[in-house]
Amino acid sequence: TFDPGAGASAAVRAMALLSDGSIVVGGDFQFFNGQTSGGLAHLLPDGTLDFLFSVNLSPTVGFNGSVFAVNVQQGTNLVVGGNFTDVNGTPRQNLARFGTNGLLDLTFTASADAPVNTVTAQRDDKVLLGGGFSTVNGIARNRAARLAADGSIDPAINFGTGADNGYGGDYAGATILTRANLGTAYVSGWELNYQQQF
């Protein structure tokens, strides 16, 4: 059986399944099952909270905002997007990467100038991003972008002007990024449905 106990103290907005059957959840919460776990939590296959993950993630407060997206990269990394500027005192603008043990990856410094709503890791470990942003790592990328595995911008692909999205809420911009195979990205959002070959 799967029993997460008291669950999250606020909305859960994202989930990612790990190869061992455990689940990482992200959202607006500061506590999960009564344990401080600011914005991100790891649940074992039976729903039990991974206490060590929460301690590593939240020695103080975890994220100072909300997590909108979580995706597994390289099997052992969690790439997180959302609306935040800080993780436990370390500046991280709307993007961060963690080990599956909950520790922040200090080598991954990618950033976006507005919320990241969706994150998808490709099989080659490059990372597709969608959201309301206009720059990623200080480089113009309108609402859709791709990162190299290390978090640097991938110059091989540019979605151009991206979505002209007129929706002004928290979820403006590309909201869904999927891949049918290594060479095709499908980008969807308010007033947008775009296919990019690469």
C-alpha cells in the first residue's frame, strides 16, 4: 500500500518517478507529513517520507517560493523549475538541481528570468525548459529553451520568438514539453503548439 501520512501542508504541483519506485514531489508546501521539507520531498515506494532527503534539502527553509516542475536527469539528478530565487540561502533563480539525496548541486547554476513551468530531461541528458521567461542564463530564449547536461545553454537549438502567449498569469508561456524521441520536441501552452526538429 501507498500511504503518505498527513501529506503536504500546501499544494503539490509536480511529481517525478525514480527508478526504484520512489517519488519526488514538489510544490508550495513547507512541510510534508509534519517534517520540514520546503518545496520538495522524497517518498519511498510505500509513501513513507525520506527523512534524510528532507534534512539535506531543508536545514533551514528549502525553497523561498514554489516548485512547478521536477524531472530526473542522468538517473541521479533532479532538475527543478519553479518560481523561486533562493534555496537555503544559495541564490537559485527559478532553476536548481539536486542529487536524489536532497543535496543542492552547487555546480549547476542555470537560471531563468521568470518562472519555469516545465522541465523535461532528454535521453542524452540535455534539458528542455518551458515557462514565462525571456532569458535563460542571460541569453534570449522566449518561453522555451534547451540546456546542455551541465546547465549551460544549448546553442544548437533556439525556439526563436517562442510563444507570443497573451495569458498573463503564473503559468504564462510554454507549459508542456514532451519528447517523442531524441530528435523531436513538442511544446504546448496557452495559444501555442509547436514542434521543433533538432
